[in-house]
Amino acid sequence: MSRIGKQPVVIPSGVTVKVEGPVVSAKGPKGEFREILHPYVTAEIKDGQVRLTADLGAAKDASAIWGMMRARVNNLVHGVASGYAKELEIHGLGFRAEVAGQKLTLALGKSHPVVFEAPKGVTVAVDPKKTLVTVSGVSKDLVGETAAKIRELRKPEPYKGTGIRYRGEYVRKKAGKTAAGAGAGGKK
């Protein structure tokens, strides 16, 4: 039995949740979103909580699917209540970002500016210094995927540490060729 799947999802105040067959939909102050349940899992609302049950005899991995679906419904409720956000830092001389509507324009040391269009349901904001990008929305999956795609445009490189990284991410730096060669018995 899944320990996660057994736990009920508490519905916070200001959020309404509806279960219509295999679809769980939630509406809150940050927006509305829906999740389609796996065929092995069913949901019901009791006492201000969403309780999920699974047909454990249906398949070997039904318990794991039960826990995953519970986590996804919890993410759904949390997303419409308070939302999700990821912050990206831009490091490098002349590297900066600007946003206009759903388009993020990045200067990343290439010969041309890189234009990234944010998907529907995701909001991209840039701080006044133009080096901190905030990706936010109601879907945890979509926010994480969008942040990963932006980071992929210029991953942090290990020699100078320039590029796009998650806020608080540590980039381990490597020694350059001159530093490595001088101490390893190179010519003087």
C-alpha cells in the first residue's frame, strides 16, 4: 500500500475542487487547472479533503501510481492556491534579459539576441537589474519545464561560471589550462 496515496489532500480556503469522473479540477486565487486521474485511481471529496483510492489488484505498480496521482492532485491544489515559481540568475559580462509580453529576449554573448516564447499558463518576469528571471504559474510541471528550457539556452560553464543557473545553484569551477599545467611539472 502507498503511504503517500493514503494521505488526504486538504483543500485550503478560497479553493474549490470538483471531481467529475477521472478529472479533478481546481479553481483558486491564482487560476484554475485540472488533472486527469489514472484509470486505477478514483477520487472523492469528503470533509474539505480530496481522498484518493486505488484498485491495488489491477496491476503490480498500482500502489506507486496511487502515490503519484495523490502527489499530482496535491500539486494541483497548491498551484491554484499559491502558485509555483522558479528563479534563474544570469551571470556574465553583458548578459541580460528583457521581457515583453510572453517573449523573453536574452543577450547571452552570442552574435544575436535569443528570443524565448513562454508557453500559455506561465508568466516570465525580469528584475530591474535584468539579471534575475522569475518563471511562475499554477502548474508545477510547466514552470519547472520552462525554467529548464531557459537554462538550457546557456548552461553555466565550469571555467568562468558564466551562463544561466537556478538561484542558489552552486557551479563547481575547474582550473584552467595554465593553472593546471604550471603545477604539474610544466616548463618554467
